Amino acid sequence: MNNYAVDMQALGERIEEASAFVDDIYRELEKVIVGQQYMIDRLLIGLLADGHVLLEGVPGLAKTLTVSSLAQVIQTQFQRIQFTPDLLPADLLGTLIYNQKEGEFTVKKGPIFSNIILADEINRSPAKVQSALLEAMQERQVTIGDTTYILDEPFLVLATQNPVEQEGTYPLPEAQVDRFMLKIKIDYPNEQEELEIMRRMAKTGKKVALKPVIKPQKVLDARKVINDIYMDEKVERYIIDLIFATRKPSTYQLDDLENLIAFGASPRASINMNLAARAQAFMEHRAYVTPEDVRTVAMDILRHRIIPTYEAEAEDISAEDLVEKIIKTIQVP
């Protein structure tokens, strides 16, 4: 057996051991969450790949329950922040309060000082509040007065947007949307799932207690292991092809998309696709990334990073339609 085979075997065993907790998390979450496998998968990818998630879906789809339950099973702090038009950056980050008795200012930290944040209806708040949150997401630190505070790890922001009732909202600028690793869209449960939800939830005062599965440090350790997951050059090239097809469609026999894409995906997309594909492989207890891992996460990485032209909008062609065409056309290695 050559060294490469031995290394891959050793790495495989390491991944198998390090990723065992993923199944435990799923089992525990199943006690309270019915369906929503896709949302749970993507939340875990965000957590493991150290990226944030933007979620679009109508109210009542168990977003808060899912995120708070995830925080419980990994023993992290959770905060839900309802974004409203009158919210101020200080309400989010914290502020200095004058203590008359002591004659000095003391720091009152805001809800951003938590591990898992649910930023509900982020497009309801003005640009100042949105940029305060996005800066904290990017820099992983907050400045109050003259002091800078490093945010605790792991730090995951799940921001939600309501696809209905868009009047009086402040849409996120493209450059800020790009900071989210994934944008996911969730829909209503199917009939069987809804029946199960109704049976479980139509009871007053009954709450299922979730057991903690791991400590936060385990997530941070898993991130280091994910960095070692093997990605073949062919898979790396596949990622680059997908990204470049959004910028120069005609180079990839996608001439019909040339006038439909105003702006393609940024370099952040290729970095995030690489990280998310590794996290996907980790969740499946594999020591290597397959093209299928890339295809699994591609839509969620790209749907918010492609800006269709007016021509595309006039023809009722969405960013998702464009991404789908690209994924179908680019040859899989």
C-alpha cells in the first residue's frame, strides 16, 4: 500500500470519528423538528464551514424553533433579534451607559454578543442597522466607544427575509448579500409532515426537552478537520468552471445567457463553494469531496450572487433559472 493510500485511510478514520456527532445532532433535532431536512443541513454547513446563512420563507415554517434547538444541542447561546424600522445600531451592538453613582461610563453589550443569532426580517430595518450586523458578521468583532470586543466562536448569523409584504422594507444591497455564504429558500411542509406537525404541536404547555449533544469546542475542532478533507484538482476546476460560467457564459457554450446576466458571482463564491462542499463531505463522513457535493451546495452559494439583466427580468427569468442552466450545462468531472 503506497503512502497516499495510507494517508487517505488515516484521514478517513479521522473524519469518521470527528463527524460522528453530526448524526447525534440530527437524531436530537428530530424530536422537535418535523421535516425541514434541507434547512437543518444548510445550517450545519454554515456552522461547520464558518459562514452565515440568509433564509427566505413565509412565516410559520419553524425557523426560530430550528435555530434555537440547534443552539441547545450544541450548548451555545442563542438570540433572536426582531428587526424593525425603528431599530438602532446600538440596540443590536450595545452602548455606553453613564453610571451617576460611579461617575463613569459602563458598557452594556447588545444581543449580538451570542453564538447563534436569528436576525428576523433583516430587510425591515434601515441600512445603518443592516450594515452594523454585516460588519459584525464579517469582522467578528464589535466596537463600543473606544473598545473593540471580539465575538465568541462559533458565531453564526441566520438572517431571514419574508418574501411577501415587501412594502416599506429596505432590501439588502448586493455587496452585503454577498457576505452570506448561503441563501436558502424554504417552502411549506408536505401533507404527511404537516399532519405530524399538527399532532405534535397542537398540545398546550407541552415542551420537549432537548439533550445537549456536544460542546461548542467540538464545532471549532471539526472546522480544523474539514480543512484537511481532500479535494482533487478536477473538483477544484469544476468549481472554477461554475463560477466563471456566471461571468463569461459564452466561453462555456452558454451564449444564450450572455444578455441575461448583468453581474456574475464574485471570488467569494468560489471560496464559499469550496468550504461548503468540504462541509457537505464531512457531514457524510467522507475524507474527500465529490463533484456531487459541489452540485448539492451550488444553488445555495450562487442564487444570491448572480444579478439578472432587465432583459432577463422582462422575460421572467430568475437568478435561480440561470444557475440551474449553468449547473446542467457545465460538464461534471
